[in-house]
Amino acid sequence: MTNILELNLDDLEKLFSKQNIPKYKAKQVFEWIYKKQTIDFSEMTNISNADKTLFASFLKTALPSYEKFFGEKTVKLLIKLSEKDNVESVIIPSEKGNTLCMSTQVGCPLKCDFCETGITGFVRNMNVSEIITQYIVAQKEGYEISRIVFMGMGEPLLNLDNVLVATDILNNPKGASLGIRKFTLSTAGLIPEIKKLMQKNYKINLAVSLHAPNDKLRSRIMPINNQYNIKDLLLILLEYRQKTGRRISLEYILLKGVNDSLQDAQQLSNLVKGTDFHINLIEFNQTSSKYQKSDNLSIFSEFLLKKNINVTIRKSAGSDIKAGCGMLSGKK
Ligand code: SAH
């Protein structure tokens, strides 16, 4: 049995051809799933009963069980991929439509000091159908999704192949038809994978978790910095910016007494001087780590504004239901 959510339209067509089923029927099924929001063969009214039975004999369409949690501004989905593997996705409604924050790994191996997912540890990569399931469940719950951010559990660039197949599927004009500009990928900054993304010519928006203005501090709170330092990271981002034309944002959580002084702001402004990188200052969400929320958010941001740096403040949404950035652990 193949999980139908593993397949883009051309793979589904190939699979149907192998079974001597006409191609147009694959297109009908694909449209039901991604345009008419049902994955249940029994609801596909233009498909004969004989075909429904036939398709169900080689295609798996069952969705995993899940729970919903309603916060003030967000809805969290806790999806049970298996007995022990849970992932979370967050729906963030706005005037411009609903954004879906998707997970890409069960857990995360990067061990950033302040992030709950890192503290929980790494289990495995999610496969394509598991990534897509998050979208299918959100749509099924009545949230029409118009933007995708790969900012949930895990490091998307460590599961790049599956993330890109999932992106292609949701991007397919014959299905969900989400334009590539509607996707943002957040990364802790893996240089070889950023290069790969660039070579494949995906014009996806990049958000990069910087969180510190110098290598000494960044290595302390984000071990990945020992492998890829800030200077090399910024160089590759400049190249990405130039090649793809996509704006890049640097995420910076303000941690009390750690990276929130005006000296840190000065160092940060030196780093981005002469670029058009956008700085996204993030309010820290309390995790089981030792860190605390900084009181300097507005002072820090005003300092950067005075230096003519593009800066915005991202207030936390979802912390009331543990759905905020860095709070996803796969538990309620
Ligand atoms: N691994 C990727 C994708 C995860 S995105 C990455 O690092 O970018 C999750 C975002 O939330 C990242 O920017 C991460 O640094 C940030 N984050 C982690 N812990 C946080 C916390 N406690 N409060 C606010 N943001 C946090």
C-alpha cells in the first residue's frame, strides 16, 4: 500500500498507469484531495463504486488521530503519527488568511539551549505524507491555509528532500496551488543545505535563527554554530538573497542578560550593515530551559531602528496553549 499523501500528481498518474487505470482518474482524485478538501474515497462523487474499491486496494488514505487545542490567537494540532511519535502544527489566523506552521521532524537534533524541541531530543525525520498530513488536517478542520511556514518541530534543512517534495505537492497548480512565495523555511543555518536549496532554484523565503551577535555567544546557545559560523552563514545568505531575490529575515530571540544589551544591539547592527536583511526580534517563550524573557525588547528595537535597520518585533502568539515558537514538544 502506498500512502496517497506521498505522491504528487505525476507520481499518482504513473501509479495509475501501472494498474492500467486511465490517467485522468488520478487527476480527479488529486483534485478531490487538494482542491475539494476530501481524502475520503467515499466522498468523491464523480468516481464509481468499482473504482473506489479498486483505488482503496493499493492506496492508503487513512489520517492519523489528532487533538485540537484552542488558544486566544492560535489553534494547535497534536498529531499522533504513531503510538509514540507525536508532532504539533499551529494554525495562525490573520486578516490575510491562515498560516500553517508545520513540523518537519519528530523532535530535533540541534539542541539549541532555549528551545523545548531541542531539549526533548531527536527521534526521526517525518516522511512526505506526514508533512502533508498537517495541511490536510488543518483544511479538514475548516481552516483554509494560504501560507506555510516550516517553523514547527525540527530542522527543515535536515529533512530537505521530503520538505521539498511536500512543497512541490502543495505548490502544484492542479491541486492546492500555493505559490512558492507563500512558503517560508526557518533554519538554524546549515550552509551546505542552503547551497542545495539555491542550486535547486527554489525561491522560498528564508528565516534564519541567529539569536546572537557573535560566535562566542552563538556557539554557547546554539551548538550548530561550532560547525557553521556567523561570517560564513551571512556570506551564503547574501548569495541566496542575490540569486533568488527573496528577502531574508534573521530571527533574534531576546534572552534576559544573555544577548539583550545595547552592546549586543551594536554588534548585531554591525553584522547586518549594508545588507537588506530584515531583523525579527522575538519575544522569548518560557520553556523548561534556564532562560528568561528580556525586558529590553523596545529599547533594543529602537536602537536598531535608529541605525536604519529593518526591524520588527514578533510578539508571541500561541504561548497560552504551548503553541509558541520553541515550545513544541509533541506533548499537550
Ligand atoms: N530549526 C529551525 C526551525 C524551528 S523554527 C530553526 O531553528 O529556525 C522555531 C523558531 O522558534 C526558531 O527561530 C527558534 O529559534 C525559535 N525559538 C526556539 N525557542 C524559542 C523560545 N523559547 N521562544 C521563542 N522562540 C523560540
